Amino acid sequence: MSELIRFGISIEQSLLTKFDDLIQSRSYENRSEAIRDLIRKELVGEQWQQPNAAAVGTITIIYDHHVRELTEVLTSIQHDHETAIIASTHVHLDHHNCLEVIIVKGKTSDIRTLADQLISLKGVKHGQLSMTSSGDIG
Ligand code: NI
């Protein structure tokens, strides 16, 4: 970790009160850590706007495995992106529904393309790309 710098922030009392309520509800011990996380979140978001930036993330999908050929299509798409996929986990939630978490690493544009292809399939009920960073944001 690099050297810590202290700096002052001017902020309206009402906004600060709301911020304090929010960070307390999220179990932050102090404002500094909450503000650092907000800054990192913005930096990760900015990184994901660059199509060639290196990033890591997870794609979570819920789908009905009874939908015709869906399982085969999901597998085929993942094989087409094998260099971006580090690992995946499959859980049989109930008689119909499967949960799959796919851990991805690579160029943001490739990861987005993969996520879009999986999430848009008929039978995929919900999907979410969770974007993070490989750790070079401080
Ligand atoms: Ni299953």
C-alpha cells in the first residue's frame, strides 16, 4: 500500500448525514474506508469503459435447463471463449433451475461480449456481469 494522504472535503451537513447513515448501514467503520471504496468503484467503472483494458469479473446466470438445447448452446459459447474463462461453477438449484457462476479474465470488450451472449439467450432468466479489477487501481 502506498503512503496515506490526508485531505479535507467541504460538504453540506445534510449530505454528510445521509452518507454517514448509508455507510453505517453497510458496516463501514469510518468515512475514509467508505470514500476509498467509492473512489475504487469509480476507477473500476472507468476501466471497464476502455475496451482493451485488462479486467476480471464474474458472470452469474440462472436458467431453466429444460429449455430445448439451452445447455448445449451455453456450453458451446463458453468453449468459444475458453481463453477468457478461468473457472465456472454449476449448482442445480431445483428441478428446473440451474445457477452458473463463470469467472472471467481478459479484455473488457471480450468479457462483455461473452456476458451479453449468455445473458440474452432464451431460457436464461437472469444474468449479471459483475465487473472488478485485477488489482492495479490502488
Ligand atoms: Ni443444473
